[in-house]
Amino acid sequence: MSIASAIVNNTPIFGKMFTVDKSTGLEEINAWPALMIMSSFVWLAVAGLLGLVMPTTQIFDLSSDHFYTTLTLHGAALTFPFSFQLMMGVGLHRSGGCVGKAITGWLPALSWLSMNLGAAILTVAVLMGLKVSVVVMFPLPLVGAQMGIWSMESVIVGFTGIYLVLSCMILWYPLLVFKMLFFGKKRAELVLSERSLNEPGMLGMILAAATLLLTGLPLVVVGTTLLLALYKIIPMSLAAWAAEPVVFQYTFYLFAHNLMEAMALMVASAMYATLPLYLADGSRKLYSEKLANLALWILLVTSVTSGLHHFITFYPNQPAALSYWGNIMSWGTGLGAAISIFTVLATIWQHGLKAEPGIIAVLVGWALYILDGASAIVTSNIVWTYQLHGTMWQSGHFMTVILAMSMMWMGVLYHHYPVLTGRKLDPALGRLYIKMMTIGSFGAAIVMLAGGAAGMPRRFAAWNQEGWMLYGHLILIFGLILGASFVVYLYNLMKSREISAPMGELARA
Amino acid sequence: MLDYVYTGWGAFSATMFMFVPFALMAYYVIRRKSLVDTGPTSLQPSEFAPLEGIWLTFAFIFFVVVNLASLKFIPWATASAAVTGEPEVHVDFTAKSWSYDISNRQIEAGKPVRFSGRSSDTQHGFAVYHPDGRVLFTMLMMPNTAKPTSVVYTFKEPGKYKVRCLEYCGIAHHAMQDELTVVKSN
Ligand code: HEM
Ligand SMILES: [Cu+2]
């Protein structure tokens, strides 16, 4: 038994949901993904609750410190160890079965460990007082320490945690994907549904891993320099260039923006792979693979530089030309979305759909992603961003993009769950989950966008002015429905029943 | 009309303008093809092609028009001295945790004002709110920049205009507020 299976088997409550089916001989592609998926849901359980704490602190006028602590933990935990890790687990399992290669060795172990240990260390730092939000707002950590708002120790601990999380996303996970897809021998007994690397279902995985690696490397250099200085291994004077706010911020967003796009590429590719399996006429074909691939390429090419839209209001420190560029490229990603809309709907129109919960969750998540995309290109327009930057619109967009991708992965997981665990899910609970998550997520998204339109600031512990508390109450209500939908989803996993037929056969059917 | 489009609520409307038709179409297609008429369609792939062209052309034109029409509202281009021929009033400020140092808090309506700001510690924002609660514009300042962050804005109505920091800057970020007074021009 692998270490991964051992950890899953010994985890209370969540372990039961992800115990890998050993009878299939597929443990080598299932064990590490199962552990990653399980860990991601542990983080969701904790950080989802923190989401509800935020509006609660505001409605009951509790200390603003609590708000900023929960804000930081909520954003960081749901972006990295929940959403990214869920994607990593489901994506690895899926592509392992497509190319017939084992997910074993030190790279999956390192990916899992650096993500979870890093996130845990970051959590400790936040509890020590470091409240810098998920995007760090550099040089806030250092300035806060100088002002005595939090300790220098908490900054060092926090950077260590962030560094480990980044190493997972920028190095270990992309290297693992490349190793798996381009090296090693294919083993016939691990092939579940064979795919070539040119199919949209695989192309997205490769493009995404390349994006993470390439756009992340500058941040690795800057981060390593800073960390060495914080640990006093090199003198601060040698790290001064990296601690320059403009340098740090641009390197950070070059990666952070592309992290979101890479996750989008990956989930779009999973959707293109899953949808054909649910076509009513059994044709298993997209309307056009070429068009699907074109959408992925457009998303890739436009996204690399569209991150400039984060700094439009920094004019003239960000030159106007770069802001126009960011504006145009962002709307270019919209063209990619328009193409994907056409591909998906034309595919369904051509072949009919078997509306099972897995694929419906993927499609609803995708619709949420389109809503998010619309809000994202709107706020990338120079004029609109001057009125929306820093408002709840931005939080709404950020949370919705993460939520949409997570819902799509939860749908893909629903599809793969029987192969992973040898157990079946209850479709009635699946449909209930979809209904609740649809109401909760679209509701929360629209309310947060509306709050932003009304001028409600993001990351701001005083909603009780200008009538903004209305949005606060609505966020709490939709958040409760959203939280309940996750409970239903996890309850379904917990209640899943053994499938009697040998899973190895079913998996290959 | 255009004045409304390029505000916060205009942004909301534009988002819904893109999303709602998509949502209705997606709902219709998915419902119909999974419940009502699940068989494959008799339409040939070639019959989709014109639809594909129309859809993508429409999206492209919409994207171009929305962005082109927004140009004249960019706060670098509008109301600048070069455009209106009027001299600019200067308001300079420094942001620090958690307050502003503002050169001049009283402004005449109708005169183009150039706001120029710097930060002396961490990232800060400078968002000016209309008395009715809308954001008029926001600015982002980082420490150590060669130039100040800058926009030009012309106030139309007299009143009290709140200033708030919209870049998270630590535990008293929400208290980082100020106020400008716009008076009738004489
Ligand atoms: C369970 C119900 C939830 C509630 C009530 C909730 C509430 C909120 C609120 C109020 C904010 C905005 C904070 C601010 O900017 O002032 C926020 C931000 C955010 N939420 Fe949630 N949330 C929930 C679930 C989730 C889930 C499930 C995810 C991810 C899958 C998520 C991801 C995020 C992210 C990434 C941010 C942005 C953080 C930032 O910009 O600093 N949330 N959430
Ligand atoms: Cu501030």
C-alpha cells in the first residue's frame, strides 16, 4: 500500500469518502490523486465556514481584526489548497488514465506535501497576526512589521508557507505533468480511455502546466531572493531589488493572473474531454475539435499579457500603452469564451445530452464561469476599472472564478468517482447538490458584483455605511445555501455504495 | 445614455447584457436536448457554419464598439487642459497608513482638477465617491515610484465627496478616509 493510501485510510471522516478501490489494480493512478482530492475538501470545510464568518462579523459589528484574519485565511485556503489542489488531484487522475502512466514517485509526494504543509504554515502565520490578504499586497508584510502591527517572525513564517505553496504550483506540479505526459512508458493495464496529446482534453493540461512554469519562474527568483534575505542568508542590500514594490507586484501578478488562466485552461480541457462521454447518441464527438483547440490557444495567447489590467489605475506609472494592451488582450479572452460557448452548445444540439449529475455540474459551473468572464472583461476596460477597481466587484470576480472552476472539477470528480473508489453516488443527492450550488453560487456572484457596482469596497471591515449592508446580508444568505450544497455533496460521497461488478471492467467499459 | 453605461451600474448592466442571453440560450439547448428531443439533430455540420460566423462576428463587433465608445471617458484623456483649453487645478496628496495629506480639500465645480498622489509606506488607494455613493474614480499608489499616480477629473455638482482607500493596507484600512468639498464656481 502506498503512503498516500495509508494517509487516506487513517484520516477520520474524509478518509472514508476517498478510500481507493484496490481490486482494480489502478492504485498507481488513484492513490495520490485521492489523497490530494481528500485534502482539498478538508480545506474547503474549514475555509468555507470562514466565508460565512466574514459577513457575520460585519452584521454583528465584531472586531475588524477578525474580519481581516478570516478574509486572509478564506481567500488563501480556497484558492490554493482547495481549488488548485482539487484540480491537481482530479486532473492527474484523469490524465493518468488517458496516457496509461502511473502517478507515483517523489513528484506527486512533493506536490502534495509542499501544498498542504505550505498552506498550514501560512495559516499559522495568519493566526500569529499576519493579515495581508491572499495577494500579499507587498510591501505590506514588511511595513506592518515595521509599524508593529504584526511581528517579523510572522512575516518570515508566512513567506515560508507562501513559498512552499508556490513551489507546488510553479515547479512540482508542472514538472509532474511533463514527466507523465512526455516521458516514461505507457502501461496498457493503466489505460482507461486513451487520448492523444493533441485532443482538446489533453492539450489544455499541457498548455496550463507550461503557463504555470514559465510565468511563475520570475516569481520564484524574486521569492527566493527575498526569503534568503529574510532568513539572513544574504544581506538585505542584495535583495533590495526584489523588495522594490513595483518589481514584486508585477512579478507577482504576472504569475497570479496566469495562474487563474492556467486553471481555466485545465478545466476547459477537462470539460472538452468529459462532455463527449455524455452525448445521447453515443457519438463521443465534439462539434469541432479544431474550434475547441482554437479557443484554448486564444485563451493562452491573450492571457499571458492581459494581467496588465491589474495596474490600470496606477497611471502614469503603468504607461497608457500597456493599459490599452491589457484592456484589449482581456477582451480577446472573451473571444475565446465566445468560441467555447458555440462549441459546447453546438455539440449538445447535434448529439443530445444524457443529463447525469456529473456533466450537469460541469455545465452549470461552466455557465458560472461565463458570467464571471463577462464581469472580468468588463472590469478590464480602462474606464470601468477606474470605478470598479478595489470594490466588491473584484472580490466577486475572484471568488466566482474559483467557485466556477471548483464546481466544474466537482462535476468531473463525480464522473470519475466510481473508478477512483469503486463506489456509486446517489443521483438524487447529486441533483440536490447542483440545485443548491446553482442558487448559492450565482446568487453570491451577482450580489457581490452588484455591491461593487454600488461602490462597496472589497477587503473592508466597515460595510455599515451607504446602504452596503444590504449586500452583506444577501451574501450571508446565498453563502449559507452554497455552504449547504457542499455539505450535500460530501454527504453523498460519504454515503456512496459499493458497486458489485468488478470495477476494473466497468472502468474500461 | 453613454454617461450611464460607463459607470459602475453600467458595468453591471453590460455584464448582464452578455450573460443573460447566453444563460437563456444555454438553458434552452441543454433542457431541450436532454429532456424533450434527445435524439441527434438532422442539421448537418455545414448548416452550423453560418451560425458560427454570425455569432462570432456579433461578439467581435460588440467588443470593439464597447471599448471604442469608452475611450472618451478615460480620465487621462477627458477634461485635460489640452482638450478643454482650461487650466488645471492641482490637488496633490500623500497617502500613508492610514490617512491622507491633501494639499487642497476645497474644489470649484466645473474646473478640471489634476489629482497627483504618492504613497509613503505601502500600497494605498484614493477613491473619490460622489455624494450619492458611486465611485467616480480610484487611484493606486505604490511607494518609491518615479512619478506620482495621476488622473484629471472635473466635478459637476457641489457637495461633500468622500475619499476612501480601496487597496487593502492593513488592520485600519477601512478607517483610511477623507473628504473633499466641491463648491459652486464663481
Ligand atoms: C460558504 C460561503 C461563502 C461565503 C459567505 C463567502 C464570502 C466571501 C466574501 C464576503 C468575500 C469578500 C471579502 C472582501 O473582499 O471583502 C469572499 C472572497 C473570496 N472568496 Fe468567498 N465565500 C464563500 C465561499 C467561497 C468558496 C467556496 C470559495 C472558493 C471555491 C471562495 C473563494 C473566495 C475568494 C478567492 C475570495 C477573494 C479573497 C480576496 O480577494 O481577498 N469563497 N468570500
Ligand atoms: Cu490605504
